[in-house]
Amino acid sequence: MLHCPKTVARKIVYSAFFLATGLNAALAADVTGDWRVADGVANIRVAQCNGSMWGVVAWEKTPGGRDIHNPDASKQSRPTLGMPILIDMKKKAGVADTWEGQVYNAKDGQLYSSTIKPAETDQLEIQGCVLGFLCGGETWTRVAPPIPSSPANSMAKGAPKGVTGALPKNPSTSLATTAAPPVPPKTTGAAAPAPKPGQKQAAGQPGDIGDICLLPDIARFAH
């Protein structure tokens, strides 16, 4: 059995502490990933699409929801699964780890000026206002780790097409592949988060919506 001098042991402990602290800080600053909304009825997947943050409904507690409160009658029958909630959010100048844009509230069919920012390692603060007043917000809880920027965005910017792999051949990814090119690149955002203990996927619910940057409602803005 090896015996380390006390000074060496202290250095190992301190190094581990600072490494863990650095990783937690990086995780806290990254707003991408899957987040459970405050009332627990849905998960929102947040990803960076061509420089902007977008968030869509990635899971519903009660499947089969429709956007019935949308003021546009043509959209009232669209599924809420895969629907954009955080819309074209840009990094706020001069403010660390804060993004601003619009948030769509499916409960009243209205768009609100909004900001998002990490509160802690596993929390995301959402603030929204109507015309600068009637402000409110809530805190979301992380349920899946951060995801890198979609390779689809790199290809859209003209980067080398050296991305290997393809989206899983699974009917559950149909929402993600609607706007995909003939051979879409695989993205780390396509893997479904593992359910927490006691949490079950709702019956009849698609397993995963895939890379949200390929969804039609986002692709037409982000690419």
C-alpha cells in the first residue's frame, strides 16, 4: 500500500477541488440542454442554432397537446411537441451568460420579450415582459446535460463536410428529420435524456425530437 506525504495528499485534494469547481462553473454557464419547466408539464430542449439560442418542447407530461391559444388560426392545430418556445435569443451585450429574445407562452398564445440566464448549476431563470411591464418569470431545472452547437449549423456556414454519422433510423425522430438534408449529420442533441428514477415516458410519446436546429420552424430562421 502506498503512503503519500501530507503535502502531496493536500495537493491532490486541492487539484480535485479546483477541477470540480471549474467543471461546475462551465456547466452553470451553459444554457443548452433539456430543462423541466416550473410546473413540470414539459421539458424544453435548448440548443445554439447558428449563433442564437432556441428552445422547443422536447417532452410533454400529457402527450398530444395542440397550440390551441395561438392567435393565428392556421397554427391552432399544430402539435406543441417540437414547438419553439425560446425564439432567436442573442447574447446580451455587456452581460455575462445572459441571452435575450422572445419567449412564446402557449397558455395565452402571446410572445414576450425575454431573457434567460443560468442561476445555478442545474437551474435556468426565464424572465419575460409585455411592452416593458407586466413582467414575470420562473425557474427551470436541468434534466439533461449541455449539448454542443449542431454540426448542421457548421455546414450551413460553409464549413468542411467532414461530419460523420447520420441521425438514427427511428420513426421517433421524424420531427427532427423533416427539414434535414438527404444525409443529415448526427448531432449530440439527438440522444434522448435518460429518465430520472420513477419517471416514465408518456404512452404514445415519441422517444426524442432529435436536433432542434433541423426543425422547420427553426431552420428557416437559423440557416
